[in-house]
Amino acid sequence: MSTATATADEVDERLAPTSRVTKVLRRPEVGSAIAALLVFMFFTLYTEQFLSQSGVGTWLNSSSRIGIVAVAVALLMIGGEFDLSTGTMVGTSGLLVGVMTTHFGLNIFVAVVLALVAALTIGALNGVIVMKTGLPSFIVTLGTFFVLQGVNVALTKAIIGQVAIQGMNLVPSFDVIQPVFGGSFSLFGTTMDLSVLWFLAITATATWVLLRTRPGNWIFAVGGAQQSSRQVGVPLLATKVGLFMTTAGAGWLVGMITLFKSSTVNGATGVGDEFIFIICAVVGGCLLTGGFGSAIGAALGALIYGMTQQGIVYATWDSDWLKAFLGVMLLGAVLVNNWVRKRAEAAR
């Protein structure tokens, strides 16, 4: 056979047909979807309260607050960065509104907007420092985490003499803005917090941005090949800074939800949750190296966390098992994600 004939008979691997199973395996949220189904089935069969109206509402409410930030963190991780300040941002946002309204008498609507501006500014600062200095985002945002944690406690104590804000329900116009963040609704007899709707809306919006818009392409590009994306004209600085502002904005939103639901916030609010957000994103299929992931997967990861957190309570187990489960879930997710990707790439 001549060289020309051999070349003609060869099939470009890029044009080779891909099986339906391979296409499914390549979806980053497949593993988290299977895990969510297994967790749901287990606690449904093991406990009586899990699938009750009150039970469903409880674990959905818990999942939604984690999921709002987890989805934003997933976008950032797809873009190749980390943010360890998201948990403290939740407390910072709530404390800002609480101090400005209860101590300084500022209009509550103005306080909420100023807290958002402050959160976005901190997020933008994180992004600019990372991009201009070349320092790992892990280190930069870890520094931000400690700064905010110290400010949340020390500055709040210096201003009001304590580290907790209480009595927000006595602030003028509280009842006007409260339903927007801390309200609830009923669906099929199940009472759920409005945070569930926020969670669904943010997940849908993030999915649309990733899969249907040019900024979504930029996010995958800067996470998968940062230098190459710069060379082809992707606005690297704007994309990365925008992602850090997104995680900060999500932290602000959960801070408002927490504040207006409970009418209180303290210096420890949100501390430690930053690791849960990252775990949910990783369980949802986000690679630690960037360039691959899913907003839906992160949302499913948050759902797994919420179901497990409440399922353990209903099963009357020691609540400390939740931490053990999170560790196993993180390690398992990383191993499964790597295995699935290798199988998917090998399958033709």
C-alpha cells in the first residue's frame, strides 16, 4: 500500500466518533449526581424524617446557603484560582450592615448597598494582587481571610463593645427588606427559605454564563491555559478580577441571607465554611488545576453536604461524623474525577 493510500485510510482522531457513554462520562457533574442520588436514597430509607415536609425544607435550606457561594467558587476554580476568604466575607458583610444600622443609625438600604460595594472592592483587590504580583491566590486570599477575621472581631468589639450584632429586627425598614433575603415560601406543603430560589437562580445563571457566553469561554480558557489565552486576546486581568468579585459578591449575599433570617450576626459567622465551598466544587467535578468544572456539579456538591448534615441528625449519629464524611468525600471525589477523565479520554 502506498503512503498516499495509507494516509487517506487513516482517520483523524479528532474526527473519530465518540460513544454516548463517553460523552456522559466527560460531563464534570456526573459523579456528583450519582453521589447525590445515593445519599438521598440512603437517608430516605434509613430515617423517617428525611423525606418529611419539614425534613426536605431543612436540608434544602442548608444546601442553598452553601451552594450559593460554592457555585461562585466553582467558577473561580475553573478559572484556575482559589479564594479562602469567602467564609469570612459572609460574616464581614453581615457585621457591616449590623454596625452601620444599629450603632450609627444608617438607613438599612444604604447599609446593604455599602456592604456590597465593600465586598466587591475586597474581591477586586484580591484579584488585582494575584494578577499583578504573581503570588498564588491561595496565599493572597489566606491573608485576606486572617485580616477579615481579625477585623470582624477586634474592630466590631472596639466600636460596639461586643462581637455580636443583635436586635436587627428593631431597625427601621427591617421588615421591608427582610423578605427579600430572609423570607420564606411554601411549595407542596413544604416551607423553604427564599435562599433556595436564590440558589437555583444563581446556579442557572452561572451555567448559562459558562456554556452560552463569551465570558464563559474566557473562564475555561484562563483556567486551562493562561498564557495561551492571553496570546489569543482573552482579557486575562478582567476575567480573573471579575471571578474574585463574584465569589465576594456571593459571600455578601449569604451574609445578607444569614443576617435577615436570624436578625443576628457575630464575628465567627462563616469562618470555616470556605473549605466546605471548595469541597462542594471539587465534588462537583472542578479540577484543582483549573480549566474544567461545572456550576451544576458544585450545586449538587452543596446538596450532598446539606443532605448529609441533616441526615446525620435524623439518624441520631454523632455530628462529628460530618467532618469525617467531608474528608472522605473530598478524597473520593478527586480520585473518581481523575479516574473518570482518564477513562473518558481512553474510550473511543
